Amino acid sequence: MAEDATSDRAGGGSSGGYVHEPTEFHEGDDEDDGRRTTRAYHPEVPQSEEFGASGWGLVAAIFLAFVVVPVAILLVPYSDPFLRSLGLTWRDAYLTLPLFPAMLLAALAVLVAVRD
């Protein structure tokens, strides 16, 4: 078995599998050869360093999703009079509270996708 592996590496085997040859690996291929097609690698495309309104919207949506809504869910059992004034039950509150940041994140994703 070990002899088969060594014969494959030496080129004498017929397995046809991949064998890593360090001598075939070219060093210095990190340079940009101009074949990349994404916008991020083209210097002629202006890149904005500003955070922008959509960035702050994302921060607000994440803050809402990870701080405000979990705290609100923890406070649902203590806010029964407020929920009843809105016409909601506990079950309704537990189902609708996570929907607010989800809808905000979805709307923000559509806005960014359409704008870019």
C-alpha cells in the first residue's frame, strides 16, 4: 500500500488522482494581473470610504434586533395592561416583536440592492 502511494507521487502510478507538486506552485502570483472582474479590484471604480445612510440604517436595525427586541420580549410578561390596550395577547407580542427588525433588515437589503 505504501509502495503504491510512493509510485503515484513519482509519476509511475495510474490512479489519476491529484498529487501536490510543490515545484509546480509558482511564487509571486499575488500581483494583480488585470484578469479580475469584480468591482472591488478595479482602481478606476470610485470606492467610498463613508459609512453612509444605509450603513447607519444597518446599525440601527442590528441594534433593534439584538438589543431592543430581546429586552422587549423579556418585559412582555410585565406589560400586560399595555398589550391589552393595543389589543394584543402575549402570543401576539411574542410573534410580532421579532418581525419588526426582520422587516427593517429586509427593506434595507432591498434598498441597497436596488441602489447599487
